[in-house]
Amino acid sequence: MGNVATEPIKGIGSVLITFTSGKCLCLNNVLYVPGIRKNLVSEIVLNNCGYKQVLESDKYILSRHGSFMGFGYICNGMIRLNINYPSSDNSVCMASSSTSNNFHKSELWHARLRNIHYKRLKDMSKMSLIPAFDMQNNEKCKTCMLTKITRQPFKDVGREIKVLDLIHSDLCDFHATPSLGNKKYVITFIDDASRYCYIYLLHSKDEALDKFKIYKQQVELHKNELIKVLHTDRGGEYYDPVYFESTGIIHQTTAPYTPQQNGVAERKNRTLKEMVNSMLSYSGLSEGFWGEAMLTACYILNRTPNKRSKNTPYELWYKKVPNLSYLKVWGCRAVVRLTEPKRKTLGERGIDCIFIGYAEHSKAYRFYVLESNDSVSINPVIESRDAIFDEERFTSIPRPRDMIHQSSSKSTTQAEDVSGGASSVPEPRKSTRA
């Protein structure tokens, strides 16, 4: 109590705690003391029950037998758990069964498609883009609420009908936190008609115009159309009037100190940054992985419908429905099979990695190697078509390599799942991931 006072115990019983991850924790012999306003859980009791507790900076992670349970954060010298609070005593048991049964459906697909609202998940299920499952109308994700709260939107204007008639672009600064490849900026190009987006990671702002030239060559060749208008803010990275006059492209800019006039690009970058923030928070990876998270976020957004269209940007751009069956939870752990030239006759055939995205020009996944190996040096980024994914396990909760067990969220995947069928036009990385 902090003041040498005592409070009477009114009862003893069991309490079921449901974390925001969907996992449940049953506490027995719980004392009911109405005079204590806070619900307290003993760390020592959790340790004695076989739970592992990890503190990383101000983040608290709880696991058991290598399986992630939930997380919390330090607040006023104590650890506050991220749990779902039931509206009544009767709803606790219901949460135990419904959340457990649906975790590998609604919760799992929400984790795979970071930043996607549950209503949009329901729409995608009706479109047969993802499996069908029951969903409550009031489902919410605490991570999304903490990392994606925004201001009310500005009014939008009409949309172009033909692709490449109008391209929106904006530059984001991540200078304080370089990515894995020491990139510090990201530039976006959004087609107004389809909302299909390309992104490029940059070392400096001076590369912006060069990236636009690369983008222009790729999309004009692919779509057999010409870019008519490029709409940007008043940043100097695009200042080259001779180039735009020679190509015939109209370069529109916003009014001074009015970023709202570049609303399409501003909202896209805001959504991407929110997704990256959510992905890093959910996976427990450091901020240095923002570049890989950004590429994956754009890859996902291009394959999910938005509020203004029943079709996905991918479908409007490529004229076919995207296949999402190969998607995995970003940042999860995976065991990747070593390729034939690197594999020995005796010894391990796989290596422990983190899933960080999708390959550039091949039907494969991208992985960040965690442990050194005679065949693979420490901490490179590798690509592979063969891997075992554990979508409930993240790098913050280590466990022995021999404890891999079967679960519905863990799968052996080959690259044939990535393609979604043969494509008449090869899809470059910047368009697939952006």
C-alpha cells in the first residue's frame, strides 16, 4: 500500500488475462482485495511457473517454452502489461475461447498485413484475397492505436482516370537512423489513377531526380504510356527545369508552406511510416531495419484495397487479382535451408534467420542471418525460396534451435507461393515492393 495500511481480502480465485497478442494467461490463487486499485502480478510467481521475462530498454516481453505470450512497457517504475480488458466478468471466459480460435485467422492476418484495419480485412475476405473467418466488429489492436493515431484528414480532390496522367511524389527523411544499407531517405512515386506506389531508398536527397528518371523509364516501358504531370512539394531535390522541358512533363508544385496540397503523397508517406513503426514495435527489431520494413509495407499496401476503390492498386495496375497466400508476418523467425554449394554432407542443413521481406527479382524471401555458420558469415542479408517460418516467434524471445514445433502459423514455404502464377510482364522489385 505504501503507507503501512492493510486491506481485507474478500476472496481467492482464478483470473484469465488475455494479452493483445491473443495469448491467454491463467493466474490461480489470486487474492481479491477491493481496496487496491491496481491489479498486481508477481514476477517471481511467473518465473516459478516457467515463464521467461525479458526487459529491453523500456519494453517487457513475456514468453513460455520459447513461445511468445505478450509484452508490456515500463511506467512509473513498474511494468504495465498490454492486455485486453473485458467489459464484464462473463466475457473473460468467452475471450479465452474466441481469441484462441481466431488468432491464426483475424489476428494472424492483421499481423501479416500490418496497419490494415479489421474492416478492411473483412472486405478482403469477401473478395477471396484471404481466407474467410468470423470477425467481431469491435476488434482493435493496441499496437496500432498507440503507433497510428492521427489528425482528422483534409478534403481530397478528384482522381485521374488514366494511369501515368498524374504522379505524386514526396521525400521522407530518416537521417537520424540509417538503414541496413546506410540509406537515409525514402522517395515515393504514386500513380493517381491506381494509387500504385513505387519507393526507392536513397543515400542523399541529391539522388531524387535520378530515381525519378529510373522510375519514368520503368513505368513508361511497362505501361506503354507517358507520364504527363509530376506533382511534388517545393523541395529543391527536383529542380531541373531543363530536364522537364525536354521531356514535356509538367512539374507541378505546392504553394509555399502548404504540404496539404500534396495530400496523396503526404498521406502515403504517413501511412508507410505508421506501418514501419508498427512493424518494428510488433517484431521487436531495432530501428535500423526501417528500410526493409518500408519496402515490405509498400509491397503490402499495393495489394490491399483502400477506402475509395473496391479493387487493389495491384489489380488496377496489372489487371489481375494479387495472390496473398505467401505473405508472412514481418520480422518473425525462420530457419532457412542452405543452398547445395554451401551445404556439407554432415551437419546442419539450415540457418537461423529473421524474415525481412521479399526478393528483388526472384520468387523468394529475404532473410537477415542471426547466427554465424561455416557456409554463411554473420549478419548478411540472404534470399531463399525454402524456409520454415515461425510467425509467433520473434528475435526478442530466443530459444534453442531444436525446439521448433509444429503450429498452424508455421509453415515450410517454397518460392512457387510467391509468384501467384506466371506473369506476362515480369514485375520489378520497385513496383512489387513499392
